[in-house]
Amino acid sequence: MKGVHFEGLRVLGKLERFAHHYYENGADELIFMDAVASLYGRNSLLAIIERAARQIFIPLTVGGGLRTLNDIRNVLRAGADKVAINTAAVKRPEFIREAAESFGSSTILVSIEAMRKPDGGYEAYIEYGREKTNVDALEWATRAAELGAGEIMVTSINREGTGTGFDLELTTKVVESVSIPVIAGGGAGTLDHIFQIVEQGRADAVCVASLLHYKAFREFELKEQDFAGEGNIDFISRHSAHYRMEGASILQIKNYLLNRAIDCRPYHNQAGDN
Amino acid sequence: MKPVVAIVDYGLGNLLSVKLACELVGLHACITFEQNEILAADAVVLPGVGAFGDAMAALERLDLVVPLREVATSGKPFIGVCLGLQLLMTESYEFGKHAGLDVISGSVVRFENPVDPRAPLKVPQIGWNQIYRPRHLSSSDYLSATDLWTGTPLESLDEGEYMYFLHSFYAKPEDSDMVLSVARYGNIEFCSSLRYGSIYAFQFHPERSGQKGLQVYRNLSAIIARSK
């Protein structure tokens, strides 16, 4: 199980709380996607990364609005291990090569947000799913790998946040077209969705967000009075209207996978001396 | 007084996490590219993620090649992480052929796709994998009182412990006795950590491997304290 993708969390100062919670509860990696980069501002993001780095000792990938080599350098210096790029790479593909040469391929994750088209093909989107490109997502995946990306995360815009499952066809097509690891992102609503995208989709890793956040929110809400009424609850209420999602914990996900002979790092509670 | 660890900064890698892990286990860590600080420290960590050739070029520009060779063979604990392990070797075949620090004889090669196209190896290896004692040990060694990992940074870890890997290349030390642990990726069994004198080097990232990775740092801290 790959990571936890923070989306739609509008409240600064709580991100580290989630990061720490997931670290202690078995996450293998974390991904911070600064979907509204302009809102946070660069300095706030770096401060958040540094604070998170003090508490979590698993890999951290940061993305959202990274446009220059300097942006990447700053994020890595702040404590991130990898960066996720999308918009900047689509607009100028050579950026992938430059970034891979400067920081190493394994540091560069190219995030592909794909919208299924009526003809059955997939189109890549940028600006966090807001802007279309007329670029074929599968061709783009192949090209990104050729340019030196170390990893690809493919997310179905149609499925993301809906809890209706991953786009199996999209994932398998990307997996088959590149020889770099592929992370499936967007859409997990049940434990079985996660199992299927690994087993059938042959994804190398899975990125889970809403499925985990909902349950985590409820845990915090019950424990911490000050957590309620900060906009987070609105977000969750709005999303939970889309589906009746119980949510799941990382422990549940891992046990589900291990019981079906999917190799993943077994759950060990990481609450320790830090 | 806390032991001082110099973390070599040649521009590559997540140095902050290495520093935080060191500090968490009671070491005083400074990130530096200054020769005198590196030579004066009680222990040195050579970290890194990125291309071998670029790394060696950076070390040369910083005039650190000779000092690092000196520290690595001085008897002071010298810790290599990921690219840091690879740099200790004689040479690497990443983007051509490049000379390394040549402190340990051997070469660095790429994970090659196995012959079976139905199960292609994804390169880089990015993710968690298990570490084991090298297989050439006889079963009597397994049962003997002196376990291979005792007294090393891997002490108290389980056989098959999960650690985090992020690399496309791996080292092949000529002397297999130096191999402290192996790991398996596809059908390739490779060196996941090694020891040579006071050098301990890891292909995985202990500072990114959760609590068990921090245990590696804890063990290192004890080794460094003993060596002062």
C-alpha cells in the first residue's frame, strides 16, 4: 500500500496531524498534493514539510504547483524525498529530463490525471484536473518514462473521490506501457477496489485518500473538540453524500491484501519514542 | 558530550531526514561539505539519491574525494546510505562508466529486466522490500551464538525485516564476506547492506524505514559511542 494523498484539506496546521496519524498507523509512504498551491503559498508548504519531516520516518512525496528546478530543490531540502509534477511537465516535457538529471530519476514522480473520453481513450488534464490538454494520457505516460520519470501515478479524474473504484482499464494500460513503477490513484471506496487494482490492474502501489481520511476525521472529531467546525467537516459531509462510505484504516487494508497473498509491508504500529 | 556526526552534503539526497534520524537517537548531526568538519567528526554519513557520475563530479568539485577515502579507512564509523553505498565501490555503470571512491572493490550495476516478458522488472525499485542474512552462511552459522548481525547496525532486526528502497543500481562487492544483508528483487539477489572495517553501508534508507529503520540508527549510535 503506497500512500495517503491529502486532498481538500483546507486547514493549515492539521496536515501534520494526519501525516503523523498515518505514519503511526502503517502507511508506507505519504503524498502531500498541494492542490491549491496559490492558496497555501510556497513558504507555508515548506514549513509544513519540515514540520512533518520531524515526526515521520517514511518517504514523503510532495506535489502541486512545482514549476522550476528550484521549486523542486526547495521541497527536497525541506524534507521531501520525491516530488510529483504534472502541469509543468505537460507544458514543457523537457522539464522531466532536467529534473531527473538534476535530482535522479527515482526522485521524480510524474502524476497523470486522466479523463476518460467518449471514444474510450484517455486525455491528460493539468492544473489538478481543471484544464484539458488534448494530450493522450497513455502516450504521455510512455513519453514521461522515456524522459526519465522514476515513477508514474495515474489517477482517473472520473473516479477520484467517488469511492466507486479505480479505472482498471486505464491502470493496466499504463502499467503495460512503461517499465517504471506505476501507482494507482483515485477512486478507492472499498478494500476490494484496492485488491483488484493490484491483482488485476497490476499496479505497483496504491494511493488512497478519501477512504482513509473519512475514518481518520471521525476519530479526530471524537477525540478533539477543537477539530470540529473548521471546514473539514463540511468537506467530509459533502463528499460522503456521494457515497455511503464507512471508510477504512490502513490496518484493515493491509490485512485484506495479506489475506489474499498480496505482498505488502505488514502493519506494525509505529508509535514509538518519537 | 554527544558524538558528532558529519553528514556529507554534495547536493543530492534528503539530508534533513538523515539529520533528524541521527538527532532522534542522541547524536549531534551537522550537514556539511567542509573538509575539516568531516575529518573532525566522530562519524561520517555519506547519503545520496541520484546519478553516480554527478555525485562523483560534485565530490571532486568539493575536494572531498581524498578526505572521504581517508575517513572511510581511518577506523572511525563511516556510514553510506543508498548512493553513498555505491560511491564506496570501484566503479559504476550508470550512464557510462564512472570511477567511484574505490574504498571497496566491486562495481555498481543496473537491475536488468529478467528474460520473462510477462513479469518485467520495474526499474527503479521504489518501495519496501525484505532484508535477509546472506545465503552462503551454513545453517550452523544461523544457530551459532555469534549471529552475523550482532554488534552491527542490523542487530535485533528480524530476518526478512522490511526496509525502504529507492534505486535503479546495486553494488556487487568482490568480497562476499563484506555483504551484511541481501534482498531480492525479481530474480536478482543483491547486496542490501555491507560492512568493511568501520564502514557500514545500506542500499535502503533506514531514515525512511519507519521504526525498524530508526532501530538501525539507534544501533549506529551505540557503535559510534563505543568507538569514541
